[in-house]
Amino acid sequence: MIAGSPYTPHMPPLPSYETALDSVLPNVPQLPGTDDAGLAEAMGRLLATPIRSDRDLPPFDRAALDGYAMRHTDLLESVPLPVSGTIPAGRPGDIEVPAGSCVAIATGAPVPPHLDTVVPHERTDRGDRDGRPVRFEAADIARGNAIHPRGADAGEGDVLVEAGTRITPAHLGLAATVGLDRLPVTPRPVIHLLTSGDEVVDRNVAPLPHQVRNSNGPMLAGLLTGMDAILEAHHHMPDDPDEVREALGAALETADVVVTVGGISAGDRDFVPPMLESLGVDTLLAGAAIQPGRPIRVGRHESGTMVVSLPGNPVSVLATACLFLWPILRTMQGCTDPLPWNTTTLAREVRPNRSRTQFRPTSIDSSGHAVVPDWQGSGDLAHTATTDGLVALPMQDDPVPARTQVPFLAWP
């Protein structure tokens, strides 16, 4: 989307979002093995191996509507045709139909191999109801009308759903169609969440004037559900280096990903980065030219556990979790597309940041346009709660005009 931020005398240039993400993802390990899930439990999971057809689909020439099956040459004669039988759905289509006659047929029934056209009831006089031959008004109907040919959708052995696909209800229907009642899916990453800060108290506690409730924990728990991950533990760390190190060490032992919140800037009480380094975590990323979320950090422990350290303000947490944690989790599960970006159109002019790419919480109006609320800072969760996702605004001095197309990422 943009280049990195400009150099300032006291700070090395930060990488652009794309460069930052590209520096991280090649270091993300894919989770080993697969999970075996029933169809109901497989919804929303990532498919580990392809779904293949066990036979031609459809498995026979199938009538696409209720009507009469016949030879197209008989239809061209424009004479009434006697009905020599009926083929309901679920019965074999091995009935013999003499030349110069037709057969009543139901939607989904097999068309006999010597017949090649189906005419709907609406194009006939339904003469067979009175024991008469059926008269057709179908001179314009082509050979093969209303027949879904055998193998038209897929042949036996064809791949119907590729590995790495997020399973939808339609995929579950396909799985049942080919006789599967369970599906191999990629494992869900196990997450340990560590929030931090002496100013943060539990949501069930009445805060003092200088305190805030822990909104980041529940928000991230909801995000992780949408990201198809398992939140195994959530622990809050005080601003104490020994306790921070102890909590980080315990989380690194069992989690696939450790997510920390807060304590990563340049303050005297920001202990997370040095404690991670002391525990053998290599830094892959230390900041990006984005707003909100510039202090974002990503590392990898010598065991392979990933560590994603998010800033502490709620909107920064939300944005950086989507921009960095989500693609890391998707990569762990074997997904080749880091994020499901789309494109939207700005409903009105928006002023961007001149030195960083802005990722602004945005709502989508009834016309499908992006309405970006006025920027109130990275602590403004109230306005963010009305939004549908993030738009990316380029780093520039001039306002981004209305009707400009911009990237859009829906919340998980």
C-alpha cells in the first residue's frame, strides 16, 4: 500500500505494513497433524485435505424440472404424444419409451438414456390427466432442455474443495453428497493471553478514578473465536519485571502463540521486550509505520512458539490483532492467503496520517460505502463499537477524497 515512514533524527525508519508482515510470516511454523471433526463441528474450520467426488455429479442424467421426457425428434413433429409411463424421483429410469411417445417425469428423476429432452408442464395441455395424448407448445425448445447431464458438475475423483479452504455450509453439503460424515481439519492454535498494567482492574471491580477496567481481555477473546483459535488461558500481569518474566515463561511452555497486551513502548515500566529477550525470544518485528499500533512487536521463541505483543490502547489492540495476529494464525493453519482483504469506496473525504498508514475502524452503510468516524485516538472504543472493520488509508499530506477505493478488512 505504501512505503515505510520517513527517517527522523532520533528514530530509525519503521517498515511499512506490508514489509513488516513479510518479515514475520516466513518465520511462522505450520501446526503439525490434523483434527478429525464431525460435519457439524467442522463448520468454519480449515480443511486439511481435499474433498473429492466419489462418483460423477450428478450420477445420472437428471430431470431439472417436472414435465415430460421425450426424443427431441418427436417434439419437432408438433403432434400430441401419448404418455407411456411415469418416472418419480428416487426410482430407476430404465423404463422403455416407444418412439412417438413420452414419459411423465419428476424433478430429480433419472432420464432414460434414449430420451434427450424434458418439456415443463407449463408448456403443455396436460392431456394425460384426461387420458389423452399430451399436446406441446414447445417448438423453440432445444435438444437437452431441462436435463442436468451426468458428470456436468464433477467427475469421479475430481477435487470439489481444496485443502486450506475455510469450511462453509455449502462445503458441508458437498461432504455429505460424497458420503463423508467427518472431515480432516487443521488444528486450532492454542493461545495464552497476557494483559498488563497496574492501572487495569478486572471488569467486575469498581475502578478507582485512576484505574480502568480490562476491556482488552474480553475483546481479544471474542476476536480469537472469530480467528479460529483456542484461548487456553488469560492472565493479567502487574508492572513488575519478575512477575512479567514468570508469566511469560509459563505461557511459552504450552502455547502455540503467546499474546501480550501493553508494556512494549519505551517507558521505564515497559518490561515485556527485555523479559522476552531474556527467555530466548528472537525479535522479528519491533514497530511498524502504522496508526494505530506503531509499537507492535512480533517474536519467535527457540521452541517455535510465536509471540505477538500488542500495544495497550483498545483500538490499537483491535487493529494490530487483526493486522498481525490474524495472519500469523492463518499461516499456522496452512492458509496461503494472509488476510481476506476486500475493496470498498469512501463515502466522504478522510484526512490520513502523513507519516504512517492509517487503519481506521469503519462502518459500511446501506450503499456499501465506507463511513469512517472522526479519529478520536486509539483509546476510543465507543466509536469503534459501531464499525464493521478496518480501511487502509495511504500515508500522504492531502485528504483522501470521497469515492476513493480503499482496502477493507472486515472484523473476524
